[in-house]
Amino acid sequence: MKSLVILGSTGSIGRQALEVVEAHPGRFQVVGLGAGRDVELLARQAAHFGPRAVAVADPGAAVALREALDGVGLTGTRALAGPEGMAALAKLPEADLVLLAVVGPAALPLALEAVGTGRPLALASKEALVAGGELVCARAAETGSRLIPVDSEHSGVFQCLSGQLPGAVKRVWLTGSGGPFWAWPPEQMARAGPEQALAHPNWRMGPKVTVDSATLMNKGLEVIEAHWLFGLDYDRIRVVIHRQSLVHALVELVDGSVLAQLGPPDMRLPIMLALSYPERLCGPWPGLDLLSVGQLTFEPPDPERFPCLALALEAGERGGTMPAVMSAADDVAVSLFLQGRVRLGAIPLIIRRVMEEHRWVGRPGLKELMAADAWARARARDLGLGEGC
């Protein structure tokens, strides 16, 4: 039985991870659950899975969490709060594996805490490697911690690279569906609202990731992640549009062969692999029926329709504080879009302005990265609300 801590248990990835746990009784024990501020759902999850400790990131929700736990009969469960409480869960001694599915700037310090233990980290938080990939990978190398990707694309690359020598890999290809706007004219796409952007044709994801998928920012962030996860230069990581969302990644080898990982568009499958690795478990969910697949198509992304992809690649190539700034600006711009404050076309405009105005730092530490993140969030909000982007 593998002991798990799930940070971000009330979000989309966290909830699906708990579905995986429930589908495999006797294989996993949940010893810690952490969430942002949804104490009621967190308490219900705790009542069902019986962790030894739970934490809420919002320090102001400490009393509410304790009351919610008492209300479901968990009087003996440790209730932690604030960044310190989440950090305590990230390095809980009883855990064999931490799943990090926290969104926002808190993901980076939690990733550093988790890999600092030397235990493996199942990573679903893009911000950790986008903002601080150099710090996280260096810390993991020091302690011997292994990063296990949870995103479907990185999980696909991870699986295809198994058994391959570094010199055998020519490049990797990350696939993206193109989202709901693949065929829209750019001017029509720029005027789109939240309801249209959230109508993803294939995947069930949280709203932020769904909007990023619609703008292809998600692919850009994944390229930066892949750079750190697999130690590849940016010119060896490509993005290709694959509308069917069945091929999640491809690895091109130097001899001309191409390995592909296929599966249905169901996040529970890469989550299950990350939790059980190096084992593979039987899942109760439908697999891929090859006879019903039909066509598999691959197309290049349109840079005019999807400028966010180019912005993310530019930030990754620049390195230093720029990826953190780009990601933070996107986070705020998407939030404003989901609130109806700006249209979809404003998202890349806000990100571009923030990147242009940023005072770049080449080799930042954690404090510098967090400061750059905070500055970018404030500047992006000012641009979105007051300067007409």
C-alpha cells in the first residue's frame, strides 16, 4: 500500500486522483489532503478517506476547517492552515508520494518542500516548473527525488522515453487539440467570451486550464515544463495540433522511428500511472478502442490565431524571471476574462505588455521569483482593468 499526500485535493486533478484511489481499494492510503479554501469539500473528502492531517492554504480559514472536521466527526485529525500548514503536508514523513496539484505561485515553494524530502513528486502544477524549473530540478538532483509528470502530454513523453538512451532522442512532440477556436477567424476569436472558451471539445478540466487550452498558452507552458522534465533544448520540443486528443505525445528518434503514446482523453489514466509508478494498475474506465478511432490528424498551430503560444516560447527561451512573469500575467488575464472584465483577445495583449515592462533577472532565487510573480500579477491587473488592453 502506497501512502499519498494530495495537495490541491478539491481541484479538478485532486478530485480525479481521489477517484483513482477509490477505484483501487487496498493499493493506496491517503495520509494528507490539502486545499486552497474550500473547507466544506475538504472535510467531506477527509471523512471519506481518513487522512492523518489536512491543511487549507488560506490562513483565515483555520477555524472554519476545524469546525468542518468536527462536524463530520474527525475530532482527532490534525488541522493545519496557511502556507506553513501546506508545507508541513508536502514533507509529511508518512508519505511515500506527494501529488502536487496546486495552482498559482504557491506551487513552487511546495514543490521545493516536497522534493527536499528525497521522495518522488507527482507533478500536476505547471507553475512549479514554468516559474522555477531550475530550482526544482536542482533540488531534486541533490536529494534524489524523482519528478513524475501527471499532465497527459508529459506522461506520454515519460512513457515513450522509457528505456531510451539520451542520444537516441531527436525531438519530442507535444500534441494539443486546438480547443474550441481552431477554425475560428482570429478577429472572431478575439471577441469570444467565457462560455465559448470553456466549451472544450474533448477534455474535462478546470476553467483556467480550459481557457489556456483555447488560447494554446497551455502548450507553451508545457514546452517549458518539458524542457526541465526531460532536459531537452527548446529546439527539440515541438507542438502539433491533433484534434482527436488520442495521441498525447510523440518521441522522434534519431533513426527515423517515432514512438507515440495513445489513450482516451481521460486525466484519470495519467494520474493513475503517476500514483502507481513504476507499476501499472487495471483501471475501471474505458480504454482506447482502436477500431473506432478513425482518422488521426496532425497540423501545425497557426501563430496568428494563437499568439499566446509564441509568448510562452519566447519567455522560456529568455529564462530567468521571464517565464514566471509570463505565467503570472496569463493567470491574471485569464481570471479577468472569466469574470467578464476583458475579452479573449486581451489576454495576449496583457501578457505582452507585462513581459515588455519587466526588469529581467537572469539567475533568480525563490524570493526573486516570488517578487517577480507578485509584480506581474499587479501589473497585469492594472492593465486589464485600467489601461484598455
